[in-house]
Amino acid sequence: MTTAVEKWVEEQAALTKPDKIYWVQGTEDEMRELTKIGMTTERTGPHQTFRELNHQAFTNSYLHRSHPNDVARTEQLTFVCTPAKDDAGPNNNWMEPKEAKTMVSSLFDGCMKGRTLYVIPYMMGHPDSPYAKPCIQITDSIYVVVSMYIMTRAGKKILDRIGRSDKFVKGLHSIGELDPSKRYIMHFPQEDLVMSIGSGYGGNALLGKKCFSLRIASYQGHNEGWLAEHMIIMGVEDKKTGETMYILGSFPSACGKTNLAMIDPILEGYNVTTLGDDIAWINVGPDGRLYAINPENGFFGVAPGTGDKTNPQMIKTLKAGKFYPTLFTNTGLDTDTNSPWWEGLTDVAPAHLLDWQGNPWEAASGKVVAHPNSRFTVAAHNCPTLSNEFDNPKGVPISAILFGGRRSDTVPLVCESFDWNHGVFKASSLGSETTTAAAGQVGVVRRDPMAMLPFCGYNMADYFRHWTNVGGKLKNPPKIFFVNWFKKNAQGKFIWPGFRDNFRVIKWMMDRVKGTVSARQTPIGFMPNIADLNLKGLDISKETLDVLFEVKNDQWKKEIEGIENFYGQFGDRMPKEMTKYLADLKKNFS
Ligand code: OXD
Ligand code: MN
């Protein structure tokens, strides 16, 4: 008898009409074979799928160049399709599910003629975890197959585990014609279904990532009492006591999450271990504490700016090639060494480079070598700082959550919320300057609550209420902190050194969690007494510190206006606690 998986695959094949159907087994030999096919055959578009790189420099690595119009997530073409528009909320593009399906089905009709349909059974979360979820992705892109193999736990064993069950998340993907006018990333949260066509870019095409592990999973979490969040998970071990404190960190795309997850602490006596660099699934454990797992199995990170100074652990990770292949997408190529190159990998650019589109690069052109959103895809197990708890099915207990954004002004270096709900309010009103991870204007402040604006699969007003509900179930809620590494002076220069020095702020947060230091109460939350920050060895003036911690009336009045406008879209659906916090804040700055 046909299983539910086979039936679904048959239906998608009838629609997309591939020449062949291939079921991914998930073995290393198979991936070698697929990468080889990717090196010799041309895909739709101007380039081959893979170019083999120098394995002495970057073991088992390959370069992929995408279509030049397909380099970032396309939020304007991303939809949440719930029967009622209000359930998707003003934070999502919406289409009625039947209409959406009819529309994309016409694009999927026959789109795999002449191609192979790959079926990828995969699991988000460790297969032994009670929090993990089985999924099936269909795709016609070898690049996507190999990427999914790196980023998730994929293969035949997951198919065996699903067995005859119909409980699996379905993802139908085709690169289609790579035509932006025929590109749609459609989510059907009620059906655990994603249909994505017209893009091969990670955030649009690796359906286990943003599409499932954030958009669909946040919706599941709302129904089932857990949280799917855009967060890193890190452990900080105190070498003296041997104790590890686990911390979650939420930042919008391309704000340094991956660097923070692998930070080499500037202060002696601490060791940082990495559990996740992008997504955390967070459940209330039997002891009333929050426990987090990383549903992914790899890192899909921004290459430019990653170097021995900013993130030496990631450079080691990228060179390791011990587990799975490593992919570089839209970086430059050093033709003398056949190695990938991007701005920030080394201080001086190599003599002979091709840019991200494969054209010879001239320094005088003023053009970039690597696309600003060029990426690496690498297995987490290659990371030297990977935590021993990475595969722990129960996850790790969380003591602190930090939220950040990219703000030139207004927001101080660090601030702690008064309590859980105040933290939810502050996180719900966070603003950040936009980056190149999404197509569109860069550097404008947009409200990006919990860094989830592009990823929350339902109405964000309900999402804020869900956060307060989860808080209500906790016996020992984590402390919540807000950081801004990106403050600038009047000359437009960053005034906080960032990177390894960010650990000074983390150390203060840990002291607050342990209750060993007090703090100043201000209208926006608790702020550090400067004497409690360990600034040993840092050359920083009193004036700079004053600017880092200033809370300016005129700036906050503007900030409050921005929050009011954002909240306004949600009308009466906004939880009353949130609007009350906003009214109180306004009073304080009037
Ligand atoms: C990512 C993103 O790729 O946030 O992680 O865009
Ligand atoms: Mn992300």
C-alpha cells in the first residue's frame, strides 16, 4: 500500500512532470556523486552548479554562483496563506489559500520537464528529540539537495521514521525559470505546507530553514505552547567552576549573530561553546525552565566580514571539511590559488580575482568582489567550538536572552528589562537598520520585533501574547537584555569596538543573572553602573562611555512615535500589557 509520503510525492510529480524521480538516501558517496553531476551539468541559467575549490586550503569545498537576480530573500514575494487575512496579520503578505494554490500550481505545472525531481526526507532537530519534526522537501536543484544535506539531518532513515504516518511538513520547491516575476514563497501554516518557486537562494529554497523552522514552526509553536525564534544559542563556561550558562541571542539578519555564537571571550577565565547561529526552538521543560534546541545541523552565514580577526573559529570551520561538503555561494575566486575570497577574509585582496559573477575584478572599478550577501554553507560538526550538548535531545536550559538591533543612535549599549513582560514589550518594539540579507533598501530603521518581522508565520499581535503566555508558565524565567553594538559618533564611526569586546557586556549580563551586581533603574530598564563593567585593557574614554549609555529625550520621543505607528497596525488585537508599557514609556519622556 502506498504511504502518505509516496502519495504526496506522486501528486507533486504529476503536477511538475519531471523526467526522473530520485529519493535522496543521505550517504556521503551519494553527495559526492551529486556534487560531481553539479560540476559537469549546466543548470537553468548562466553557470554550472558547482566549481571544485582548492581542497588543501578549504577541504571538500565548492563554489556556486547564483543567477544575479537571485541573491537574497525576497520578502515582497513571500506570503502566509491563512483562510482569514487577520490571522496572517499586517506583518505578512497574505493570499487566500485556494487562490494562492491555484496561482502557484499553474507555475509548478510542468516546471520539472527535462529535470530530475529529488525527494529529500529530513528532520529538523535531532531525531531522538521530542521537539524534532520530520519533513519532506521536493526540489529540482542539486545545489538545494546538497545544501539541505549540510543544513539538516537528511536521508533514508528519516523516511523510515515517518513510515506510514501523514505527519510530516511538506515543502515543494522548484527553481522554475529563476524569473523574479514568477517567484513566490508561499506558506500554508494550517497544512504544514510550503510551496516555493523561482528562486534557489537559501532563505527562499532551503525550506527547512526560514520557511519551516521559523514561519510554519512559529505557527505550530503558538498552537502547541512553544516558541520558534530567530536566535543563536551559546554556552559560556566559567573555567573556574566548570559551570556553563546558556544564553539565547536574537538579532536581525546580518547583524553578527554567527560571530557572537563563536565569540572568543576577551576576558580570561571563560570558554564559549556554540549550539546554534540562527534558529532556536524553545520549550518549557518539566522543571519550568526554558530549554532550547537548534533544529538545524549547519550554518548558512554571511561571508563578507568573516576573517581571522572577526571570527577565527568560523574560518577553521570553513577550512575543516571533515563532515559533509562546504559550499560558498557568490563569493569571489582567487584564481592563483583556486580559493574563495571575500572582503574581510584577508586585509589585502589577492592579485587575481574573479568577482561573484565570474568576471575579472579590477580594484580600480570600485566594485565589490563578493556579493555583500554571499554565503557559506557548512556542517555544524566542523566547528571547533561546537558544544558537547549540540545533539542533546532535551536541549539546554536557558538563563538569559539577549535582543539586539543595528542602531546608529537612540539605543544604549546594554539595558535589562524590569521583568519578563517588560522584556516582551521591549523586544516587540525593537527597531533595526535594514541589511543586504533581504532585497530592498539598506540602512533604514524598521521595527523588527524579536528579529522575527520577516519570519513570524502569523499575526504578530497574537505572537506577543503568546510570548507573555509562555512567560506565565515559567518557574524561573531567564533575564532579558537589550544590546546595541552599532552606535555611531557624529562622524559616522562605530564607537564600541564590538566582536571580542562584546563579551564584556555578556559578562555583566551573567553577573546580573547570578545576582552579584546591582544596576541603575532608568525609564527604559536597568542599566549598568560603569564600575561593574569589566573594561580592563580597553582604551575607551569617559565621553564615549557616556554616549554609549545616553538616553536622550528627543531621540526617545521619536522612537516612541515609531513604536506607536508600528503598534497601530494591529489595532485592538495588540495585547493590553504592551500598549500599557508604551503609554508608561511615553509619560516618562513627555
Ligand atoms: C539568514 C537570514 O539567512 O536571516 O539567516 O536572512
Ligand atoms: Mn537568520
